[in-house]
Amino acid sequence: MTREGHDPATLARPPRLRPGSRVAVVAPSGPVPADRLEEGLAVLRDWGLEPVVGPHVRDAHPELDYLAGADADRAADLQEAWCDPLVEAVLCARGGYGAHRMVDLVDWAAVRAAGPKAFVGYSDITVLHEAFALRAGFATLHGPMVATETFLKDATTREHLRATLFEPETVRTLGLESAGALVPGRARGILYGGCVSLLASDTGTPGGRTRTRGGLLVIEDTGEEPYRLDGFLTRLLRSGALDGVAGVACGSWQECGPYEKVRAVLADRLGPLGIPVVEELGFGHGPTALTIPLGVPGVLDAPADGGRCTLTVETPALR
């Protein structure tokens, strides 16, 4: 059990979306480029959704220009959107930095009482994925955000998210052709994870994850040099946060240096765990970002014979 009493094996799945569903767009972290926001909203409307923008999404902090407004305002937007019975999903506009600053300002009891909804984001939003799982007991989606270049420019990224939201049973086997076996094997577990730097930062915080046994960890990051990735993974190892993890799926390592050096770090830090590790599965900050359900059971296949590596979601992400 987690510190809050939620068993990761019993996280509640949100309902799927349908044409006409109202979805809220929020900005829990960094400031949102206005032009990209408008483009993203247009895509959502093309999908038949009714997007509504949180009151503070277009804000900028008066002194700390890396934040989309004050911490309390960003938290309020998230909480109010979640607790609005007319809103069926909450989508993040972008990541950046700031979720750590506002996560404890959210009334998680109120969020839990409102029930599960589709929640989408990645990068800095990792902190909120962990909070939704551990404090509310909800499954979420590690997926592209509506005001980011990957969502706006890559058709595969957009379509995979759309299918996950509307027809989740059609996208249960995940993995680009780039996926390979860093450590071969097969593992089953409950999916969790996100940006490895944020997972390391969350370790030991109030409400942080205290149980990973049997989990399937998904990790990626951006803009972190290999030695810093080494440090994040080492912190997770030393803290016991990876004890009992069944397998690891790695996504993109955008702007983290030459991939052979990143690969060496992953092999050095994760290889001794003796569990399957898949590399370059196709999620995160890369040019194509598949949507990865978190909080549902999955199977990681990393064939030793060089066959296709995949992550198969056993239960559709949305019901």
C-alpha cells in the first residue's frame, strides 16, 4: 500500500471521451505560448471536443518568469477543473517547471471525491501523475500536451492520444520500430513513472511513493547530461525506490548528449537489477510521443532474439 492507503493495483480508470465531451486545459507548470495554445485548442475542437481554458492558463508570474502564474492560482485551476462535474478530462497545456511548487496546495480529498477523469501530461507533470495515483487513487495518461510542438507537428503523436482517449482498446500494444532490448526478458506489472529527474526529486517528499514492488517503470527525460541521469538513477537506487521493480521501459532522451553515452548510463545503472529493460520505446520529449497509460497493468516484452520490443497494456487505459 502507499502512504495514503491506495493500492496501485486498484487504481480507478476514467471514462473514455466521446464527441461533445468538455475538457479543461490547465497550466500547472510553465508559461504557455499563446499561439501554440490556440493551435492546440483548434485540434481539440476538430476532434469534436469542447475545450475550456482555466482562468489562469494565460498568466505569467510577475517575478518568476518560468512559472505560469502564482502557485495557488495554478493549483486552483487544476482543482476547480477536476471538481467541475461538467468537465470530463483535464489536459495540461505544457510542462516546464512548477508542479512541485503547487502539488501540495491541491485538495486531494476533494479531487478523490470528484472521481476519476482522463488526465494528460508529461515532463514536469510527472509530479502530478504520482499525486493522482498515490493521493487520489486514479490512473492517468503520460501523453503529449496541447500547446507543445510535438502535439502540434507530429500526426502520429496526435492520433495516438486521440485513439487513447476515444478508443483505448485499439492502442493497447505500444512501441515504435526504434525499440530495442537493452536487457532482454519479459515482465508484468502496474505502469508508473515519467521524467526520471522528477521521480528522483519526488523521492522522500510528503506523499511520495513508498512502494514499487511489481511495478513497470517508464522513464525518459530531456536536457540532462549523462552524469546527471546517472545521479537521478543512483538516487532512486540508493533510496530503495527501485526495489522490486519488475521491468523498465525507456523513452526518449532529447538533448541529453550522445545516445551511446546515455545508453551506457542506463545499462550501468539498470542492468544489475536483472530485469527486462527496453530502450527507445517512443514516448517522452522525442519527435514522436506515444501516450502511455499509468496505473494499469502492462506486459513488457524484450525478446533476446532481436524481435520487436513492445509494451502491451492489459486493461484499456479508459473504460
